[in-house]
Amino acid sequence: MRRLFWVGVGVAVTVVVVRQGRRLVEQYAPPGAGDAVDGAVRIGRALRAAREDFRTGVAEREAELLDALVGDVDLDTLRANAPRHRAELRETFGRPARADLARDLSARGWAREPVTDPDDDAQAPFF
């Protein structure tokens, strides 16, 4: 009950403050100030509408481009199956063992090649 009382007091104070504020604005503001504020409000609304139209157009174009790029593929199904596909790829094309890598490098004649760029400082090595 106390909360309801304070909500009522808040509403009453808000109404009084708004009415007194409007009266003060009418009394002290120059005659064309209300029109200027109305114009600014209309400009703000027009900008908001333009922004929403732009966002809608961007979303539609994004959907068109995605459809042209992907076609009839169900992206949600692909995203759901991605971890399984990644695991299959890792299993099939897994990283070679260290010995296999060293043997492959020496077979290509790259065994003694540097693994860092001599022009780089120590803060930006390749590996």
C-alpha cells in the first residue's frame, strides 16, 4: 500500500512539474521557439525513419547476396553439423607427426631453412 501511495505522489508531482514547465516556456521563450522545436522534432523523426529504411534495405540486400552466394543450402543445418565435419577433416587430414614433418622438409631441401624472418625483431616471429 505504501508503494502505491508513493507511485501516486510521483505521478502527481510529474504532472505538476510538466504543467509548470510548459507555462514557464510559454511565458519566457521567444514566440518562434515552439516552431523551431517542432521543426527539430520533425527532422529527428525523418532521420530515424531514413535510418530504419536504410537498415531494412541493407538487410534485404544482405539476404539477396547470401542467397546468391550460398543458394538453396540450409545454413542452420551446416552450422549445426560444422563440429562433426571439422572433426572428420582433422581425422582425415590430421597434422603430420614431428618426424614426418622433418623428413618432408629434408626431402624438399628445406631442412636447414630459417623459421624466422631475419629482418623481423624478436617480437614478430613467424612461428
